[in-house]
Amino acid sequence: MEFQKKRKIEAVVMEKGDSPVRRWEDLDINILVTILLSFDLFQLIYAIPQVCRAWRLACCDPLLWKTLDLSVLQSNFIRLPMKPYVYVNSASQEKLTGLLNICLNLSRGNIQTLIFHPNLYLNDNQLTFAAERCPQLKCLVMPSWNKIKKRTMCRTIHIWKDLESLTMPSINNPARVIEEIGRSCQKISELKVMGPCDMLFASALASFLPNLEVLSVRCTVLSKPALAIILEELKKLKVLNISHCIITEDPEDPPLEPMNILTELDESILEKASRLDKFLTCMSDSCIMCQRTLKDEGFIRWYKYEEDLWKVDEVKSLAV
């Protein structure tokens, strides 16, 4: 009896032109977006949007695009002995351009955190495109600028007025770029430098980023005079991470002379650092990371070690 009653109800529904089976595209978009959060980037951009119009619309939801993490991607490159020190083949460049185009179109300008791998080498056009499509960016993790001209970097930084946190490489003659960061990014408070911090770099930070609150220069070469500038001139600094650094006595050791490396920080440095909320250091002979920094002569080659080790930072706010 119940079976016959059910068949009659279904017949009435079908006569009205409705299907008793709900379609996936009719699923509430908020529920669908919650489900899509569990998919990886490549499923989200290549598979899901092809299902139907409703699913493609859901793929554009701002909740899915707060962070664009491309740290799983690396360029197909060859290291060179001179500038730009890397050669990236055209197929690799085209693949990255295509991927950026899809991601940045789907994100509709909602990306707030953008992460690149140290071995993912953007060119000027790719970076400019990313900057124009991510005007609300607050956090940029871009450890390699080998193929980026300084004028391009300055133009893109000018777009990111809401930038609060930046991970960058060490660069020669940094004043122009650091000045642009200080001028355009009034909200910036966190900086992570993946590379040597010499006197020029420290002086540029003191001159143009006096409001920094968190600074990390871990696993690199840092001279005692440069460290003194950072501690004396960055008055608002709260957290400084110099873990696993090679601390040298002199600002610049002669290229053919061995570095005069300190085995411990002296009282003058410790006194200057006493005002900080956190001063993170590690200068231990038994520390694996300290050993690696020393072996790599202060320019640590992250590709030789554990995958994603480059992301780690003792400063939690700077950890990717």
C-alpha cells in the first residue's frame, strides 16, 4: 500500500515537470563552498569549474581565495654563474603564466596572502599581472627575485598599499626597493629576509622601515655592526630572529680571508636586545641548522635539505 502511494506521489511530481532527484548544481552555495575548501588548488581550478555554471560560480567565492599558495610549484631552471643567475625555459614560464591567469581570474581580487617557492622564478610580466589582480594583498612570500627588475618590483609594491608582511631575498643596493616599501606600504610591520643582511641592508631598514615590529634574518651571514644598527635604530622592533646565523665581527670580511665568526653574543648586543619582547638566537655547534648555515657559508641552499624547510621560522607570525 505504501509503495503504491509513493509511486502516485512521484507520478504527480513528474507530471508537473519536476524531478524527484535534486541536482548537484541546486546545492546551497555556502554548503558547496565549505566542501570545496577540502580540495587542492589544481582540483579547484581545473576540475570543479568544468562541472556546471553553479560550481564555477562557487569556485570564485572569496572564502576560497584568501590565500593562494603556489609553494608546491618550482620552475624548470638552470643555474648560471652570472646575472640573472638562473635560466627558466619557455615551457615552464608559459605554464606558470597560464596557472596565474586562471587563479587570479577565479579569485576576483580577493587574495590576501600570496606564497611562492624559492625555486619559482617569476618574470616582470607575471609579477605585474599578479600585483594588478591582487590589490588587497596583505602578505607576500616571495624569496626569489632573480628575474625581477628593481623598477618592476617598485611598481608592484606601490600597488600593495595594504601589505603587512613580506618575505624577500637579500638584494644588492637595497635602498631603492626598501624606500618604496616604506613609502607605499604604511601598514607593513613584519619582514623576513632570506639572505645575508649587510650594513647597506640594515641601514636601509633603519632609514625607511622604522616602524618594523617583527624582523627575521635567520640562517644567513649577519655582521655585528649590522645587528647593532637593527637593534639601535628600529625603535619599535618587538621580535628579532637571528637563529642559526653566522655572526661576524667585521661588517665586510675580505673575500680571500676567512670570516671572523663570533662564538657568542657579547654584552653590548645583549643589552641592546634586552628591550625586545623576543630575541631568538642559536649559535650552537651541535645544532643541525647552524651547521648547515656554516657549511653553506651563510647563503643556505634550501634545495639541498628537507622539502618545505625554507617555510619554517621560529617567529610564528612569519612562518608560512
